Amino acid sequence: MGRFTNALKAEIGSYENTEWSGKLGGIDANLFAKPITSADISRISRKFPDFAQNPSPEGMVEMVILKCLDENDDKAFDVRDKNLLMNIGTNKLGEIFGALFGDQMDEYTEDDLETDIKN
């Protein structure tokens, strides 16, 4: 282990969840997510290369599946939910994605994406 391994683990553990609360199919729902990481962007960018600059609806769905948690910190969705998520209205998808990840996407630059793809 490196000199700062424990500090890195503490940093990662200190991140707070973002939250979206609203209605899904008339049911009250609360979704949570840890911040987007470089690993997340790299994973999504393999399929959607310009995701950080121009998030496509399908890329947003994949990020929601990857990151969303319920109130018990369990996965809110899995890959079997992709078709259903692809068929919700884009306004609802944008609302959820924006609440959970919108501020973080603004901070991610094209240089960050190029670095992640190279790694």
C-alpha cells in the first residue's frame, strides 16, 4: 500500500450522496447516488465517447443504472431495467439525472475525458 492509501479511502468514504425525490409511476421514490468518479466516466465513455460533453439519453440511463441506490444503499436498478428506463419520458430522465449528477457533469472537462480514455 502507498503512503496515502488510507487517506484516499477516507476521502472516498467521506463523499455524500446526492438525492432525487419524486414520483415514479405514481409511487413516491427516493434515489441516491455517490459522486461520479473517473472510473464511472471511463466505463460509460467506452460506449458513449462524448458522454461528458454531450450526455445522450441512453448514456444517462446507463449512468442511472450504474450509480443509483435506494434508501438502504442497495442498487435501485439493474441492467434488466434498461428497456423500461429507456421508455420513460425524457423530461423525467433529465429530472432524475440532473438532480443526481447535473452539477458534477459541468465540472468534467474534455481534457479529463481524454485522460480517462488513455488510462
